[in-house]
Amino acid sequence: MAAQIHPSAIIEDGAVIGEGCEIGPFCIVGADVVLEDRVTLKSHVVVTGQTKVGEDTVIFPFACIGEIPQDLKFKGENTRLEIGKRNRIREHVTMNSGTEGGGGLTKVGDDGLFMAGCHIAHDVIVGDRVIVVNQSAVAGHCQIGDDVIIGGLSGVHQWVRIGQGAIIGAVTMVTADVIPYGLVQASRGELDGLNLVGLKRRGVARSDISALRAALKRLAEGEGAFQERAKALGEEAESDYVRQIVDFITGASDRSFLTPR
């Protein structure tokens, strides 16, 4: 099926428009953009730079996708933004391309919801099924795991990793790594337990949830430093979910961790 392009839209020479795309009034699509099949740009959307948007993604009015990074070190290098399939990118969302120093790529997975006014900065890697709520910002070089929810009006500091299945409460500043399935809240983010609602929604077995609860208690109250407690936990863990937390803590990171209270 041929793409439907409103007469007022500007499609620069070189842009690749897939079958079944819908491009609404006053949109601008840059010369190096690839829109895969059935992408919808509602109206007044700007997609620019070396940007690829995956099939069945819908971008709402006044979003700006693929512009250069908000990084004073950026000098016009050839960097990219890749967005996966079936994302919903709401009004006034901004997503920037990468920087040479950060690997040159900002990447968003599949099936995400990016609510009005949120920001995905340069060199961020976002997993699948992520929700970023209204007016939240993810700073440069962050890694956001699958199934993460970031509450409204929150900020994630550059270089932070947020593990799979974690949830960040509204109006929270996250300045350190968050373990998988963690629950973070308070104005200066604190690890306040597990994302039990998310675990239950995903159908995680009760035995695994119990193992996660016990692991979090060990991490909070065990002997030795936090990293030492995690390594000791890994030697005994039988649950794959607990092993995931251990691997996350013992993996490479430039940040400290939010630790259980």
C-alpha cells in the first residue's frame, strides 16, 4: 500500500518512506531518515538526522526526533538514532542522536510508550516495553532495561543504569544505578523495595518473588560491603531473577548503586 503524505508535509530528497506510512500536515522528514512500513506521523512532527523509525510506530504532534545532541562536545559527527517497532511517541517528545564519545548511537527498543514532553538524550539505550511518563528526562549515556517504568516529572542522571523491570516513582531524581525489579521513590531516589506490582503483572512465580524478597533483605542487612554481599548472594542463588540482580550489580558501571534501606 502506498504511503499517504499530506501536501503540506516536506519530505527531503533521499528519505526512505515505507509502505503504508501516513505523514500528516506540516511534518518534516529529513534526507537521511528511514521510516519503515506503516509509520504514522500525526502532524507537525520533525524527524531528522540519521534516524530510523521502526514499523507501526506512531509519533504525535510537535515531537522532534533525531535532532543533534544537547552536548557542547558535539561537533557535527555522523551519529544515529534507531527506534524500534510499535512505539507510541506522544506530543512534544524529544529524542536525540548519539555522540562520537558515547558510541554514536541512541537506540530505543520495541513497544515503548513515551508520554508527552519526555526526553531521551544522546547515547541512551532503551529496552523493550519501556514507559517514560510525562515530562521525565533520561540524560546521556543511560541504559534503561526492558519493562522499566519511569514516573512523571522524574530525572535520570547521565550514565545511570536502570535494570529490567524496575519502577521509578513520580518526581524522583535518580543519581545511581537501580537493580532489576527495584522500586525507587522519594525526591532524591531511594531503593524502597521491589516492583511487586510489575512482577505480578508479568506472571512471575511466587517462589521467584519470595527469592527476590529474601535477596533484597540480604543485600540490605548482610555482612560486608554491598558488592561483597551481592557476590555472596550469587554463589547461593537458585532463582534466575536473583542471578539477574547479581549480574547487574557485579557488571561494569561508572556509577554507585541505590542500596536497600
